[in-house]
Amino acid sequence: MFRIFRVTGESLLPEYQEGDYVVLATLPFLFNPIQVGDVIVFKNESYGTMIKRVQSVDNDTDRVFVVGTRMDSVDSRRFGSIPKKSITGKVIWHIRKPGRNT
Amino acid sequence: MLFKLFETLDQRFGFERAKAHCDIPCGIYDPITAQIAALTVVRMVDLMAELESKGGEKSLAYQNSMSRYITVKEEHAEKAKHDIRVIWGDYLKAQHLEKHPGAHELVHKIMMLGSKSRQTADRETAVQFVEAINQFAEIFWDTKGISTKRAKAPYSPALEVVYPNL
């Protein structure tokens, strides 16, 4: 139902910072579908467990296109859209690390 | 505090990690790549002028050389702009901008000069492009508490370049 993750890396700066915590609502998404703008956690074969923002959803192929906010973010621009079944959950609560400047 | 609670729970239970992965190992930034690219733009303008000054027939060899100079000028002006944008967008933080309030304006100036360097074969514009990026390099190294010096590049065009005192 819920899972907690800690964010590493900086591809979602300035909104998500290294060390922040996120609480996910996990599958199924029947009553809470993945939508554009959601921040999701998913598994990627090459990079492991990742967190990115949803840029578009293709309901016909059950795939979503995910991006980071930074230019050098490794995301769907690199590895293509991801299957919905690889999604662990979407962020419903973001606990920010204190003392940030931005 | 809520964050503290999560942190304590994390230490106790070890929450999973989710990577907001970047391409570059974060923290590696250096304006020297942009400075060299801008110097290359000046060098290409010089080579273009030199070739043109020889006069004579606009032979196939001439066209070939000129095309190559122009291509490299285009690519390096764009590379310099790109590399500056990465440092500006990914590295510079609010506290840096407080100390260097002119940074945004300077970056915009660099973008404009870079574009103008592509559109024209004007040496003065290209030299201004190098100088604006030098000023950006001074700001960059200051944010790291590293002093800089100016020295002539040991290759053509021997323009002044800002180097960190490491």
C-alpha cells in the first residue's frame, strides 16, 4: 500500500534534493492512475530503482515517458518510455531535507 | 521534526533508495571547456579571413576549407553556449547568485554573443564572446573560493584566458 524511499542523486533538482524522503502509494493504480506530472519510482534494468517525473502516458501500450528536470538527467530521453508494470509507485508525500537553500 | 523522524526510522530499518540519476558524476564542472570552444571560434574566424585574403579563384579546395572552418565555428560556438548553460543551470545556486547578482545577465550576454558569432564572421564579436566567458569563469572559480589569473593562451589565437590558481 505504502512504501518509503530516500532520494539519491540530483536529476530532479530543485524540487527533490539528495537525501529527501518520499512516501509512495504502490500498485494497483486502479483508483489512482498514473498521470502526467506525477513523480514515480520505477525499476530500470540498467540503472536500478529510479525516481523521475511523468511527462506523458500512453494508455494503449501501457507505457510512460519519464524525465528529470536537469539537462544531464538519465531518463526516457536516454532509455525510452518505460512499461507501467515496472513502476513501483507514485509519490504522495514528499519530506524535504531541512536546511536547503533553493 | 518530521524529517528527523524519517531519518531515525531510516537508520533503524534502512529504507530503499530511489535514484534521481544524472549523467555526469555530479559536481564535475569546469568552464575551461567553454573557454577553449570560444577561443576556437576566434581561431576559425582568423583562418577564414586568412583564406579569403589570398584572393584568386574560389576553387573547390577553397570551398572545402571554408566550409570546414565555418562548420567548426558553428559547432564550437554552440558547444560554448551549451557548457555555460550547464554550469549556470545545474551548478550555480542561490547563494552564488547573491554574491554575483550580475551572473544571469552575463550568461544571457554570452548566449547572445555566441549566436552572433555563428551568424557573422566578425572577429570583434568572437573576442567579446571569449571575454564574457572569461568573466563567467572568474565568477565560477570565486564560488569555489579559488583565485584566478589571466594569461595568454599558449596557442593561436593568443588571447587572454582566465585560469584558476590551483
